[in-house]
Amino acid sequence: MDLGKATITGGGQKAEFKSSGLVVAALGMLPLNNQFTLLGRLGIIDATVKATAPGLSEKSTKVKTTFGIGASYSFTPKFAVRGDFDRYSKLGDKDTIGESDVDMISVGVVYKF
């Protein structure tokens, strides 16, 4: 999972944080009717956060938790659209580069064979 890059600027300085990692999660599905399904996700991420700034280059790799919620709407039994909100909790290292939650909103298409 590539969680992207965040840039902080101030006082003529610039710092960048890049997050990525391998995610393993369980997905629970609660069908409300033939079209709507609620989704819940719980898992872990082996997250790597790289921080760079003038005179600084740090990297932290730790296993952290992730969870999410979402919903799916099925147009047909084989085709659906899905929206999700996922949170990757406290990525980084509080003693070196700091910790931050990373949130992701996604929309996808599902095709069942």
C-alpha cells in the first residue's frame, strides 16, 4: 500500500514524509438488502515512514493497526460500486520522526466472477 507523501513548510524549511507498507486485514460484510452492504475492516500494516528535511533523513518501520468502514451498492449480482474510509494509526516513531494517523478515502468498482 502506498499511502502517499505529506510536505510541511515553514520558516524557509521543508520536510517530507512518505508512508507505505504491507497490509493484512479481515473484511466483515453486513448485507442490508440485495443492493446495500456495510463493510468493516480490521488489520495490521508493516509500515515504513521516511522523513527527509535539510540535514535529516530518518526511516521508521513498525507494525501498526488499521481499521476501516465502508459501503457497497450492487447494480447487478456481479457489478457493484464501493466506498471506503480507512485509518492507519500512529505511523512512524514517536521518539525519532514522530507519529501520525494516515486516513484514506477510496471509491472502487467490484466485479464478481
